Amino acid sequence: MPFDPTRVDCWIFDLDYTLYPPSANLFSQIDVLMGRFIAELLGCDLAEARRVQKMYFHDHGTTLAGLMHYHAINPREFLAYVHNIDVSVLSGVPRLADRLLALPGRRLLFTNGDVDYATRVLDALDLADCFEGMWDIHAMNYRPKPEADAYAGMIAAFGIDPARAVFVEDSARNLTPAKHLGMQTVWIDVGSEWGHRAKDDSAIDVRITDMADWLDNVLAELAQAPRLG
């Protein structure tokens, strides 16, 4: 079925590469720090550390999940280490903020990052006021998207009706559980390293390449929709 914005009263957004583009290169900074952390942890060189990092990411959803599974690391120490990056490369996106604030219903952030990092990124983008709540890796009990528990926990915590929710995400594999729960799904295809991995076309209602342009179309469609009563 085509995407129907009139059915939506809860708009759920991923953060990285969804609300800002890969060209910001935040992950290049995080990659360096992850490599250093893993090299120190395992006593290996940086090439081997990168291989382990990517293997854990692809096999477990996040590098953190793999490190916790195999090495029982302290997640808060790891996140504080790898998120100690410069977010000043980001700048405000007033057009996107205006469109997000114009959406009817609730707006939530659903991220495999942690709240401290996500808050810094939202502040740098001037989007902090656009969301009423956040479900982060701590709230997920370190079981990240696309694990089913991450979605179930968010739905329960915020009282979400999946049939009236839409999830927007750059990593296609993370849309599959949302679709199975009855959410509408939007894949923002930004050509990232992992965006196409495990993509299931049947789990994607809409493919977009620009968030603000898509929201312009959504708001126009909502404006033309018949009003009840």
C-alpha cells in the first residue's frame, strides 16, 4: 500500500544519516576512536581492530553489542570514549526544523546511539525542540535495532500504536522489524556504507533521498486531506 500520512499520529526518526548527511563525516571521527579502543582492548594493530569493528557491527547491529557479547566491556565507558568527537562540523537546518515542527502528532527519536551523543548532535543541528522523546541504546538495554526488543520497548514506553506510526531510517535492515509490527516505513537512501545491507523491499513503503523535500510533500498532502467533522 502507498504511504498514507493521514494515518500517522507518531513520527519516529533515526538520527545518524537520517537527520544529517554522510558528508558531515561524524562517523569517520567515531571510527578512529573505535579503532583505538578495540586496538587497546585486544592488543592488536589498527587494521585488525577495524576488521573486528566492522564484523561486530554487521553481525550484532552495533560494534558495542559485539564488544559486550565477546568481551564484556562497560558500555558507558565505551560510548563516552567513541563519542568524544567534534560536532561543530554540523550546522543548523532551519528548513528541516520547520517541517518537523509542522507535523501533526508526536515526534520521537529512535537511535542506536546514546542520549548524550544524540543530544549534542540535535543541539548542533538546532533540532532539539523538534522531538518530545528519545529511545536510545541505554533504554534498549544495549540490544540495538534491528533486534525486536528495541522496538517493543519503545512502543510500550511511549504507548505507540504501530498502525498509526511511521519510522524513517537510513539503514534498510532496521525497517523490517518496524514493518512487521505494522508501522509504515520510509527508507532515506543516502548511499551510506551499510544502508543497503539486508534490505527487504517488501518492508519499505517509501524510498527518499532528501528528508526536507519528502516532508514538504507530506505536509502538502496533509493540507489537502479532507478534515473530519
